[in-house]
Amino acid sequence: MSNRIVIDPVTRIEGHLRIEAVVENGVVKDAFSAGTMVRGIEKILKGRDPRDAWAFTERVCGVCTTVHALASCRSVEDALGISVPKNAELVRNLMFCAQYVQDHVVHFYHLHALDWVDVVSMLKADPVATSKLAQSLSPWPKSNPGHFAAVQKRLKGFVESGQLGIFANGYWGHKAYKLPPEVNLLAVSHYLDALEWQKELVKIHAIFGGKNPHPNYLVGGVPCSFNLEEVNAINTERLTHVGSLIKDAIDFVEQVYVPDLLAIASFYKDWGAIGGGLQNYLAYGDLPTRGYNDPSSFLLPRGAILNRNLNEIHEVNGKDSNEIKEYVTHSWYQYSGGDAVGLHPFKGETEFNYTGPKPPYEHLNVDGKYSWIKTPRWKGHAMEVGPLSRMLVAYAKGNTDVKELVGGVLKKLDVPITALFSTLGRTAARGVETQVVAHWMKGFYDELITNLKNGETKTFTRYRWDPDTWPASAEGVGMTEAPRGALAHWISIKDRAIDNYQLVVPSTWNASPRDDKGQRSAYEEALIGTPVANVEQPVEILRTVHSFDPCIACAVHLYDPDGKPVHQVQFY
């Protein structure tokens, strides 16, 4: 028997995503991923001052804010040959790490955990037994029976009122849930704790960037000044607060997040063989220790893996026109040279060609165009990007911090290394990365403090800030890693203004439709073979899709100068 499941919109993500899956005899046989938001930020940027691009691109998303600004600044700096001072690099690294740690924790608890945790089941839990379990996992102070009893009472009131609030519309009671009530209570309690904790860590962005979300950036450095004794600068008091926030982050990650991840994963080891999908992984890398122009110094290394061969890491060059190309065969765009061609982002075009049905509609026309997301390829290969890709590249390149933590996770779960290539592995990789990045953040902080004590306070270079010093034309690429994967911005500057601008974001790689050869991208391929116990409640499909942490909001609705919508996608 065959069923075509439609999940639209997929919730607990940023933006709008539609998944259609063909299920035969309880297993996904085919799948289609459609982004239902319009991409257009590239058109908005044309003709503007390149130094202002970061402020626009940062606002394509309310989650991946700081990394879009970082990629944008780097693209301009690359085009104009600008190198930033050491302190600016350290501040950028600190803001990068803060977003990673906060974002990964939020994803685990608030976007992904409810695929594995049965909220209603925790009403049956014994708070005393839950407390004993929590204390056996870590020394986290909020692990007494009274705390868990209070959480249970709070949620019981929601259930009895018939209003589950943020926990409404879940597939509670689904037979795919395997956790005992006590583990469910532990996870729900920490879900609420994480809501409080996460808003504190991002104060690092407010200290260095003035605000969060969308902290300020600056081509040539960072827009903050240091003076340890000056009240209006970043002084000793503010730096001490940053240090305290980093310490708290390490404690929360190591005493709450990672223990919960391992405890939950131990009941779902079968998912170490589900959702692997593509066998190719791409990482641009980041966290430079000797400057952005020296990728060999990145703590998160750059490279590509093909066919899961961890013995060979391929070099990646964002400027090579033969490496990265975007296709629109199945996307609602058109290229002047025909839809079958692939364009490197320096030559990228953003011209709309909507040929889909008017909502509401039953199914996508998957034989034609069916998504607002373009389809990028690396040397013709469909690639997965994200925490799993980064950790695999780091592992394969011999990063000792990553290898030690990955080995520890595999040992604790008693699963083989092949379990990394799965939905479970993707989720575990995010936890490993969070732990290692939290400690790297402490290292960057210590280095910054040492520099300041030694009198090194420079955070900006004026080199080529004046447009009169620019060449008539220039091209640059800014590469980084958003929490969800490889992110790059390409800019072409002509006569001191932006002539062309293209973004290829993580979910462009992962969530894109098929290419001209019919190759599936990461979401579509990962869903093949997924078991579905109940087609009316496809929690298994959500588990794999959410393991990528979809972010489709790097897109905008277009308006004419009078503020009237040019195009709008509606849901009924």
C-alpha cells in the first residue's frame, strides 16, 4: 500500500518548509523537499555600498544573524584585500562561538527533543526517581525531587485545562516514543531551564555588538572599543561578565545538555542506522587562529568528504568556478542561459519563474519546478552540510579535541563509528561540537584578555575604507559556518557599488530539490528508508528532518517602492 504524506508547514524550524514523502508498507520510498519562501535579498543589495551589505544580509534570518554579517564582511574584505586586527578576529570568534553554543542547545531542547520526548508521559514519573537519575548523570544543582515535582505539577495544570500551550499538537502517546516517564520528566524540566539559560549567553553579542539579535559588525574589524578603565568602552566589568557567561555556558553544556543527549540517545540506538542519506560532506570551516586568510589555522577545518571516505579530505575553494554551482531545474527561478546550466555564485542570477499551483493544492509538481530553494552542487556532487559534516572533517583531519569527544560518545552509547552516518549521529555530532566550541570560546577569551593587558587594543583597520582607494571592479567571497552548515556570500563590486551579490546558505545545500541529473539533496535522500508507524502521525519523518535543524528563512517577500507585495505565498 502506498501513501503520499504531506507535512506543510514543517514546524519547529525557522521559515517555511514542505515535505512530501511516499510511504510504502511502512517505509519511505521517495521524498521531496520544498522551500515555500521567496529568495530575493540579492536583488535588494544591488547598487548599494558594499560596506552596508552586512546589515541587510544579517536580517535574512532571526536565528543565523551574526554569521551572515560575518560572511558579508569577509566577502568585502576579500574583494578589497583587507585584513582585520587580531583583537577583531578574537571578538568575531567569541561571537561565533556564543551563537553556536546557544543555537545548538536551543535546537536540541526546543526544536528537536520533542521528536523523542513524550511530554504527557512525564505526568506518570516519580520525581524522587527522576532526581536520582539526574544526580547519577551530572552534578547539576537543580536536580532535587522538589524541583521535578514542581515542573510536573506545572505541566499537569496545562494538561488538565486542555491547553498544553507550547506543547500542544504533539504526537503524545505515539508508539515510536521509547523513553521511561522519568527520562521524559528530566528532559521537559531541562527544556524549561534551557529557555531561561539561553537568553543569558547571547548577552555576549550585546556586549561586543551592541544588541541581539542582529549585532553590529564592521568591514575591517569590529565596532567596539576596549578601555579597561573607561565606563563608555568595553571595560574590565563587562569583560568579567563575558567570562562569567562563558563559564556558565560550559557548565550547562557539560552538566545538562550532553548528559541529556546521551541519556535519550541510549534508548534510540536503532536510529544509528536510519537517516544517513548522502555519503558526501562539506565544511568551509572557521575559527581562525592565525587570520582568516590562513584556513590551515582554523579550529573547525575546511574540506570535503566523498563516499564517506574519511581517509581522504578534498580541498575546497570558493572562488573556483568549477567547484560550486547552483542549478534551478526544479526551482522557481530562471537563468538567462537556460535552466539546465549551473552557475557559480560570482555569475549567479536571481530571476523568479513561478510555475507552481496556487495554494491550496494537494501535491507538488515534482516533475517540474517545486521549490523556492536553488540546488547547489560541489563538483557535481550533492553534499550534506552541518555539524555532522564539520565533525567528520575535523575527525578525519585528526583534531584531537574532536576525536576524543567523538570516541567517548561512541563508547558510552556502545555503537560503531558507522552510527555517525545517521539521524542519531547527526544529533550527537551537534552535542560534540557544542562541547568543544564552548571550551574554544574560553581559549579565545583568555587570549583577548592577555592582549588587552599587554596594551594591544586595536579593533579596526582603515586600510581601503575610503572608496577612492578601491579598484574599478573586484570580487570576493566570505566563507564561514552557520550552526546549520556551510555558509558563503559572494560579492562583485563595480564602480564602488554592489554589482552582484549571492548567498548560498546551509539549507540551500540540505533542503534543495533535485538537480538536473535527478540527484536528491540531503533532506530528500536522508528520508529514504525511514520507517513510519502511523502515516497520520509521521514523527519519524520529523526526526530526520529536524536533525538537520532546517532554517529556510534566508529569504524575503518582495515589495515595490510603494510597499505593495510583488509576490506572496499564502497558506490555507
